[in-house]
Amino acid sequence: MSDYFEWDVAKYGINVPAMDHEHEILIGHMNAVHSLYLAGASPTEVGAALEKLAAYTRKHFADEEAYMERIGFPELRVHAGIHKQLLARISAFAAEFARTSTLSDEFFSFLKMWLKAHICGIDVKYVAHTVPVSLDSAAHGIKLQHH
Ligand SMILES: [Fe+2]
Ligand SMILES: [Fe+2]
């Protein structure tokens, strides 16, 4: 089965390697939920994949917010607010799945919207504030303050 979303740097890459890497993993978790659900996996398996997606999303949002903080991105609060709303929706879908063992089309459109509108529309906004990292600092995570 082909992937629901394929990581494509030309489509989703925002030129911040650490965040591109996390977005790629995120897409992998979305694909896992989608393919398990379509393959008729048990609710336990699908629920576990959903939980992994939610957990990775929390990690990614926290990392991204820490990154925006480090680069002094002025719209951090607005962006963090959007993250909160996305997390609330994921939790709501997960709760619905726990009750009904069903993932609606709305859930999958939500994932599509998330990637297209959020990564390509909102995440790209902090890129302009990114300063180049040296190879050395890149190897130690993201360290962007000039010293
Ligand atoms: Fe992101
Ligand atoms: Fe984001």
C-alpha cells in the first residue's frame, strides 16, 4: 500500500533540518494510523498507533516551541496557541475512537489540513527568523544564538 502521505522535502521541507526531520517522523506516524486502520487492524493496535501519533505530536510541538523561543520568533505565542488547538483536536479524535473504534473521514481530512495548512502555512513563518547554524552546533542540536 502506498503511503497516505509521502515525505517530500520539496513539498514539506522548511529548510530547518531538525524540524524537517521531526515532520518526516510525524508523517510516518500518520501513515501508521492510516494503514493500520485501512488494513482492518484491531482497535487496540489502531488506538496504540493513535497514541504514538499524539505523543510524538506533543514532543514535536514542544521542540518547535523551544526552537522558536531560541530564535526569538515574535509570533511564538500565536503559533503555540495553534499547536494547543491541534492537540485538543487529536485528543478529541482519540477519545472518539476509544468510544466507537471508528475514525471518520473528518479525521483523515484533519491530518491533511494539518500538514498542508500548518507545516506549509504556519511553520514556514519561523524560518525567516532562523540564522545559519555551524556544522558543529548542528551536531549538538539547535543552537542559534550568536556569541
Ligand atoms: Fe511543525
Ligand atoms: Fe508548528
